[in-house]
Amino acid sequence: MLLSRIRFVCSRNALELLCLKAMLCPFCDCAKSLNRHSFLYGNDPNNTQGEIVRGQRVLCSPRGRRGGCGRTFSIFLAGVMPRHGVTAAMLWTLLALLLSGLSLKAAAQSLHSLFCLETFYRLRQRLRGRLDVVRPVLCRDQKPPASAQADPLLQTVEHFQTVFPDAPCPIRDFQLRFREPLMG
């Protein structure tokens, strides 16, 4: 499954310091064949004119005697939501506002985002569809807290707060610790 091959690093500096030759290819388990391919760029959600680095493409080189498979994979920054324009910090802020009792429309408007309201409705729907994957991963680390929330999404937000109590962005820490994207 492709999603299990996604890796995360904490910062761009960690991305540049990553020793690829010491890693195994997630496809063929070949050693010493990984090479930096190119940076992954994406639109900056806070600026209509800017681009940000979202990660690094890595090539398993089939040249020479190393016998790589020739495939590429991505290593993302942990603050990035793969295949989404919204950052992990923006999504966490939205979820925290929902947990505090705001409606989705009010929470989205308070973010002062460049995204339209329908984007946040789709994100919430995608998150609800991922709860069957995310909740067992969180339960591996810690039992869910007792919750007064009826909504399973808000129960999961409370569970995030329990597993990552001091984190400014628990979604970022989730992706970093479990090496799995929150949104598949």
C-alpha cells in the first residue's frame, strides 16, 4: 500500500541532513541505492503568490551494481498534509475550534484562510472517513479518554490532545511519530 511508504521528517534542515544511503528502499529493500531526486513544492496557503517546500522526492537508482528498482517515493515535512493544500497547523486549529463549540462555518471564517468554506466541509468529511484508520493508531499509544462528545471526530480530537498533551500541533506530531499521514 502506497500510504505506508510515506515518510515524514520534522523540518527542512532534517530533510537535507537525512542520510539516504543508510536507508532501505521501501519498494525493493535495496540498500545504498537512494538518491535525492527533487524537492516537492506546493502553494503556500497563507500567500497567493508563494510556494513552499513540502518535501523531497527520492529515487532508488537502478544504475551500477546496486540493483535499485528505479522507483521514486516522497519524504514529506511533518507539517504538510500530503495531497492537500491545508497545512497540519491550520487543520489542527480548525479542529480545536470545532471542539470548543464553534460551528464549522464560524471556525473556518475565524481562520481568515484563502480557502473557500467548501474546502473545510470536504476536509471534515475526509477526516470522518479516516477515523477507522486514525483511532486504532492512537489507541496503540494510549487508551482514549472518557468523552462527553457525541461526535466521533471530536472524540478523536480529544484523543489527540491526550496522546500529544504539550504539542502545539498534534497532527504534525502524529505524522512524525507514526509515519502515517492523517489524511490518506
